[in-house]
Amino acid sequence: MYRLFLLLLIATPVSAQSVTPNFTTGSMTQTVTTTQEITEVVETERFGSAISVWSGDNIKSVDANGAATTVNATGVQFEIVDTALPWELEVTTRAAGLIETIDIDRTIETDSVTNTLSVFSQ
């Protein structure tokens, strides 16, 4: 009996049926939404050299003996050239090392939406 059943299974004819689509046109819509978040930390340190400069109008630099000198000299003094005229003096000195620190913490968020429409016909 078991053999007869196997014979029936092998002897059964197999046939495929054709499939015909039952639509003529159609469309499909797809929406994709993305979100992106970027966290950024920027730390900047600027270093500079030692500086010692002066500038002015109607001013001269002299040493203790009254001879012309530079601002870097020891015991430098400043004298007004003509006391009858206005004068101005600006002295800038800075030690070498860190002169500026910039810290930036920022978060950049972007949202994107993409809509796609597909239209098809037979």
C-alpha cells in the first residue's frame, strides 16, 4: 500500500497556470524621513611670543644718560620732544605664552524628508 501511494505521487501530472495581472496602471508613494545630529567641540589655544613695543607722537625714548634707546633697554624713559605740541604714547608689553583661548560647543541638527512617487502601467 505504501508503494502504491508513492507511485501515485510520482505519476500525478503537474501543470502550471498562467497568471495575468488584473491591473492596468498604478502608483506608489514612498516617504523617507531622516534626522541627523552632530555634536562638535572646538577648543583653540593661541600662543604668542614676548613683545615690548611703543609708539607715539611727539615722543622719544631715552636711556638714563639721555641717549636715544629702544623700549627693550633697561631703564628706558620717554620724553616729550616739543612741549608746545600735543603728544601721545602707547606702550605694549606681553610675556610669552598663552594669549587666547576659544571654546566652542555646538550641536547641528538636520531633518530631511524625501517623497518619491512611482507611476507604472501595463
